[in-house]
Amino acid sequence: MTRILKLSRRAVLRGAGGLAVGLPLLDAMAPPTAVAQAAARPKRLVIMYTCNGKVLNTWTPGEFGPNYTVSRTLKPLDTPALRPHLTVLSGLQMQAAIDRGGNGHNGGMTSMLTGLQSQANWGGGISIDQHIAQSLRAERPAGSLPSLELGIDSKKQYNSAYAYMSYSAAGSANAVAADDTPLNAYMRAFSNVVVPMPTADQADARARLEREILARKSVLDFVQEDFKSISGRLGADDQARLDQHATLLRDLEGRLSVGGAACTLPQQPAAASNFPAVGQAQMDIISSAFACDVTRVATLQWAAAQSDTDHKEWAPGSDGRHHIMSHGAQPTQGMPPAQGDVGGNNEKLTRINTWYASQLAYLATALSKIDDGGGQTGLDNTAILWVTEVSEGPNHKFTDMPWLLVGGLGGALKKGEHIDVKGRNNNDLFITLGQAMGLPNFTTFGDPAYCTGPIAQLMA
Amino acid sequence: MRFLTAHLCHLEGMHASRYSAPAGETCSGRTHSGWTGLRAYFRLLPMLTLTVGCHGIIGSGEGPTGGPSPDGVPSLDAPNQAQPNQPGGPTGPPSTVGMLPPPPPGCDQEATPAAPLRRLTRWEYDNTVLDLLGDASQPGTGFIPEATHFGFDNSASGAVLSPVVVEQYESAAQALVARAKANLPALLNCDVVTQGEDACANQFIDSFFKRAYRRPLEASERQRLVDFYQVSKSSADFETAISMLVSVGVQSPKFLYRLEFGMPSPTQAGSVELSSWELASRISYLLIGSMPDTELLSAAEQGLLSTPQQLLGQAQRLLDSERGARVVQNFYRQWTHLDKVGELKRSAASFTDAIPGLLQRETETFVDQVIRKGDGQLATLLTAPFSFMNQELASYYGVDQPPMGDKFVRVELDPARYSGLLTHAGLMAQFAHDEQPSAVARGVFVREQLLCTELPSPPANVDATLPEPDPGATAREQLTQKTSAGPCNGCHAAINPLGFAFEHFDQLGRHRTTDGDLAINSSGELTGTDVDGPFVDHIGLAQQLSKSEMVRSCVVTNWFRYAHGREEAPSDNCTTQQLTQAFSQSGGNIKQLILSITQTRAFKYRGATMQGAQL
């Protein structure tokens, strides 16, 4: 299944304008280079999102501590390789969404990664993935991407704030879109990655690519000057929009360079036909991008808040519209299953979420195949945070958020336990993650009123 | 309790936000926008009073029926009827087509609302590179979609800006440049051999950037481009240097954004008059969804866009051109959620893979034939007993004497069964489940899209699943039973009857005479409008709606939002009142409404910013 790390017979040099130059595979490419190893096992973050909450009594393990029994929903993660990495959270809440009130899916979606109340129904500020991505700017290799935002049908049903979870700043203009097309994502991640090229032919190819990139950078430079030349002639909101566009151009220009990393390029994804196939292609890109160190932060967004995806074709026995069924279910917390399961919806929802757990297992397994050197795997140095925007579908509550972590961020996080965080907010979880990623002076995130500091139970 | 009531609108999964949610949230955000529109409406219809049955649905009242409305069903004029190309040209009474009545008293003092900066939509980008470079590859279709605000994808606030968006512009530019470079002589239109590279480049800079930036270059920016060309040429070659200019042209903010700095000195406090070039772009993107053509640029250059008649003349010319069709179709594609029709799947064998595309084409053809080439009347749009089909689609409908072949032609339909756009099979099938129609979805469509009612979101704890099919009860009976309980009734009393009116259309969008073995009851009562009253079926309901001032006001609201890429503000009242009055006086002529948008203050001015005012 891990075709991402299977060595391709021909590493493909992708140049500007989609030109591809085939190059012989070099033996030296397979393991991380000395340089990459010296960079000391980069810590990486993945945030995986699925929508419409969970069924708590098939999600929550029965016991706390390291010896918990893996719940039915999480069974796909109950393997010898993954179980030691699996940390299930209980008692987590999103006070920002609680205080915001209103429709649960929107409030949850906008507060989920920002720790802020929404503004005009869009995110009220930067999200944790973007914040960490920006904070890692100095230590990432030249030419690498701050982050990859990948989606699967993320804007199929809704083209609104429901479809966005990441923000670079407050408001709709600063919502960070997930890309639903694996080929686009592939090009973003790998178009400028060039393998070492000792021969004269390869040097020519490299020179050609360098000329193209120089021309592109020259154009981007000129266009940025265009932005400057019109600065100050419009109102503040409009100016902010233009400024952000110029900043994004500067970022793009800054990372256009030949040879962003030395690694084995994955196969270019084929056109994916359906939901699971797109998902797998996107996960392959994430694990390859981490292996090549072309980015250290990724988001993976399955559908969007309140989506009605029918999962029956890949999650047998889950027939029906996801969001609608989540309303037709009954709250399960504190109720015996027999009373809580109306019309079979809880069973169907459990099957859906078990399928998503199997997808997470696929991604985690792929990361566990990355050789970070020193006997460590990519998964050892990554945290995958699985989030959803509401707790349970029927009541849309923002307490007892069914979130979990896989991976330990290089030993900074406790792993393999079911932990009661006793009412701490997602803000504090993000502080915990930020500190575990090694960000200095990271003591608040989102609205400081919702922060008390890192969650000690989660730190190793 | 009322909150719960309101939220039951969620039944059957029809959610208000699906239609036009600016932010995916109906309870809070959209309600504001809704009330803004309604406030404007109530100024026109002061006798209407608010009641609260379902939060968001405005209350009953004896509204005026207002304005002349056509008797019976108008027939289409011949396509492309001769229309003298003159300002205020004739499409029937009144003779001042598209002209507006004088603004209400006090309007001269009213500040013009800020016009937020708009970026080209993906659709506008594709249209523009087609006109600019002759490149029909439509790179924009692969861009990240805009967020839909106020019902449309072209709002300034919906132009989400992400790293990937900027990257997509850059990679699209490379692809466009690669193709342009392959046909460089055509692009340059200059003989390099006889005139020399630099002379051709200079000429190209002037001609290309005037079109790309939709205005002539200023001296300083021209010099920068010339310098850029020289440096590029010296470090690469002539062709590369020209290519890089093109790449700049399609990535510059002057191309991607609709920059409106306005005239140097504001003529009125708080307002800045747009330059003729900026007006040319407004006209062009409103009427053809693309950059100004040669004639419009020429008019801007000669100062021939200063009078209302001149603006109107250009608007009419463009709307009457074939490219005008794509704007009308773009608007109604979004208003009817026609893209969703393309994704429809039904298990019935007759619903072949070809049907969704044909249904889309029917609606696109119909709206264009009625609005641009027909009588333009809202009533025709809602009640016409004819449509446009090819043989395959006519067979799907079960038309008695279907046309032959693949060409879409006008087909006469039974006026006792069909009523314009509202009974298009695409619309009816879209608002349905696989096995049965959705009265709630149809009712919500009428409330939201025709009456501009803001419907709230559902509460969390409702059972929104469909009743199990019961051969002994019609879908209407089952739904009524499920929603008539206390808290549900508030919204559903207002929604369900408008959906039940269409019970004669099954989940495939086709007319039916029974629901299973049971008789159909499509009667009901329209409430909360200026044309309240009982109806027998969808034909009657459509007749009522076609006479409603509230529906006309809603049409104006929607076209205003589409035209300006923003929600109407309180200081747009003068503009919306003028438009609404003119629309009523024309008997509800949508084509005239589109044209008359160019005659309003909001079209010719933008609000002054601190910076703008100083210029």
C-alpha cells in the first residue's frame, strides 16, 4: 500500500510550465542526505479533519491511562505499530465556539483551529496550522513550502465558511483553501525538487530549469513592484487585501529555487476518481512531502462542515447522508447504546468514522515508513491531530470534543494513552503542540482568555 | 421555543445556507443581510407589517399589488429582433428603455457606499484571457472556487486569497505564455524584421497593457515596462522578454483586480466619480463578463461614457451581443443552482447520464431566450408555457410532438401543466430525493430565491430523516404529519405549502398525475407576501408570484448584488428604490433592469476613502 515510498525507476524532474525531464535514478537518492539528517529530524504536524462529530460511546475508550481498550471506532488504529502512538483525548472543549453560540457547524468550524470566536461567520484570526507553518519559516530548507492544505471534496457541497478551517488572518479573504486536486498538490510540493545531477546532460537540464525559474522570479518581482505602486490609493480593507496578495507573491518568489530537497520523488498521482482514491493520493503526497522535507505542516480536510457525503460505497452499511444522519442520531453520552441508537443512524455513523480511522491508519503507517535516521521514523517526529467541528451530531455540543493524536513529536508528547484533559480548551492543546514542536515563547494561542497554558498531562 | 421552531426548516436536509449563505451560517450572518434588503423593501411598502411565525419569514399584510402586470402569457418575440442601436432603444413601452426615473428627494446628499475591491472571478478570468490573448484553455476552471456570498460567486468578500490561489495564477500565466509564445507574430502584430525588435516591443507594450489593464499606461509605469523588457531581453532573448511581459500582464494587480481609484477630485462629498476607463470595466464585466472590447475602450478614450445615454448605449450594445448571453446564463446558473443539476444522479433508468447536461442546457437556453431575445418579462420567466428542448429532452419530458434532432428549439407545452422556469425538470429534479420529490426544498427555493426570505438554520436535535415510504399516505400527508407538531409548524407552515404546490412533479422533474396510487393535492395558500391568497396548484402559485411586488423587489436585490459584488447598504436606498420603481413600471422587464443598473448613482460613483479623497 505504501506506494509513495516505492522507488520510481525514473525520478522525474519537473520544471516550470509542466515540462518533465526524465533523469536516471541515482543510488544516493534513497536515504535522506547527510544534510537532511544533520537538520536533526524535523518535527512535523498534520491536522486531519472529518465532519459532523462522532458517536461518543463508540469512540471513547472505557478506561484512562496507557492500558485503555481501543474503542470500536478506533479499531483500525489498534495495530502493534500504531497503538503505541495513539493518544485519545477526553474532556477537551472549545470555549470560543461555546461563547459564540449560533449554528454549531459554523461556530465549530471557525473556532476549531483558531481558538477564537468567529467574525461575520468566518475565522476570527490565524489558525494553528498556519501559525506553526509561519513559525517554522527560519528552520525550513530553502524552497520548501510553509504548509500543504489538501482536501477531498472540501468545496463540493458548500462554498462558504463551512468549507474552510485554516486561516492566515481573520476574515473570508484570509481563509486558506484546501486543494482538492492531487495533481495540483503534487506540483506545488515537488515541481522544483531536483535530484542531484552529476552528468553533463543533467547539468544542462538543471541550467534550463534555473533559467526558467530566474525568469519567473523576475516576473514575480516586477508584479510585487506593481502592488507597491498602487499602495495607499484605496481604503484600508482593500489595501489589506492587496498587501496580502503581495505577501503571498513574495513567499512564492522566495521559495522558487532549484533543488528544494534531495529525495526520491513519488509517482505523479493519476487522476483520482472518487472520494477514497483522492484521499489516498493526498495522503501519499503528505507522506512524500514529509520524507522529502519539502514541507513540515499539512492539513487534510475530508469534505466540509455539515457535508452530506454518502460513504456506502467504501464504508459498507453506512448508507445515507452524513450530516442528516448525524441529526437523526441520538446523543449517546450517559445513555445505554440501545436507547441511543435511533433508526440505525448511530451504527451508520460509527461505520463512517471507523472508515476514517482506517484512513488515518493509512497515513500514520506511511509516516512510520519514513526513515528519519537514528532508528527513528517519520511518525516518531510527527503529530497527527484528528479533529472534528462538533462533538456529537445531535446536540452540536463543543464539550467532549472527540479529538485524538497519533505520534509523539520526537518524544515531546506523551504517547499511547487515553487522557482526560478535564475541560481544557483547544487553545491549550495548541499551546501544547506549539511547545512540543519547539516554538519558543509560545504561551497563548487564539483568544488569551481561553488559554491557561500547556496541558501537562500531554507532555512527556 | 421559537428558536427550535425556526430550526425545523432543516427537515429533509434542505438548509437555507445551501442557497446563498455568505458564511455558511443562516442564524446570524445572513439574517443581517436579509434585513438590509427587507428594510429597503419596506420603505417601498410601508403598509406591510412584520409578524413572527418563523424567524426570518416576514409577515402577512395587505400589500399593494402595484405596477402593471401582463395579462395572460406573453409570447416570445423573434430572436434577435431588430433593435435600433441607439441609446434608450426600443423594446416596447416605456420608450425610455433602461432609463430611470429621477432619484427620490434627498438622494443627491446621500453618500455613495464603499465599493469593495473585486478580483476577477475564475469565470471572468477565463473570459478575459480569451479576449486578451485568444486563449480558450480556461485555466480558471482549475482555480480554487470563490466563496459564494449573497447568492453569487462574484462578491468582493468571496474572493478567498490563499497561497495556492497566487500559485495558480502563476502557473496559469506560464501556460498562457507558453501558448502565446508559440504564436508570437499574431500576438505582436508587428513585423520584427522590418521594424526591429525594440520598436515592435514598444508598440506591443502600449497596445497589450492598455487592454490588460483596461486603461492606458501612465508614463512612469510604461517606462518600467520598457526597462523590464530591455533587461529581460539582454539576459535572455527577445521572445522571452515578450513572454515575460505577457506573464506580468496576467499577474499584475492591475489585471487581476478591478481597481477603481476614481477621478482626482470628488465632485460630491463622500463620493468619488469613476473614471471613464473604470466605468468601461464596470459596464463590460456586468454585461459580457469580460474586459472592455475595442469599441468600449475607444468610447472611454474619447470621453463618450459621461452621459447616462452613452452608458446605456454601450450597455445595450454589449448585452445584445452574443457574449451578453453568458452573463444572463451565469446569473441564472447560480440563482437556480444549475451546477448542482449537473451532478444529479437518479436510479431511474430514464434518467440517463445525458439528462443532467440537457436539463442544464434547457434552462440556460430558456433564460437567454426570454430575457435577451424575448420580451424580457419576469412573468414570462415564471409562467411561460413553452421551453427549449432537443429530441432527447423532449422525449424525456414526454412532449406530444417532440422536435427532431439535437438542436434545441422552442417547444410548446401544456399551459395547464407547465409554468416557465419553475417547472423545468432540472429545477424540480434538483429539489428532490432519489425516490421522491422534496416539498421542503421546493418551498425553500421559492421563499429564498423568489421572495428573498431569510430562512434560519435548523436546531441540532431534530430528527431530519425522511419518513419511511408509506403506500397508504402521500408524501404530502407524511410530511405534514411530521412537521405540523407545535415547534415545527412555525417554519413549515410557511415553507411546505409552496413546495406542495409542485407535487405534480416527481423526483425526476417530470409531470405526474398521481403520487403512487394516491391522488395529488397541490392546493395551498400563499402567506407573508403582498399577493397572499389560496392557490389550486403550481400554475396558480406562479401567477400570484409573477404579480408580486415583493418578488420584483427580490429580483432587483439579486441583480444589484450580482452587479456590484456586494450586499446593498443603507445608502444604496436611492439606487434600489429607483431600480425597483423602474422595474415595476416596465411591468417587470428584466432586460431593462439589467441595463438600468448602469444608470444609478451606485454604478457611477464609489464611496470616498480617506486616501481616495485626497487624490
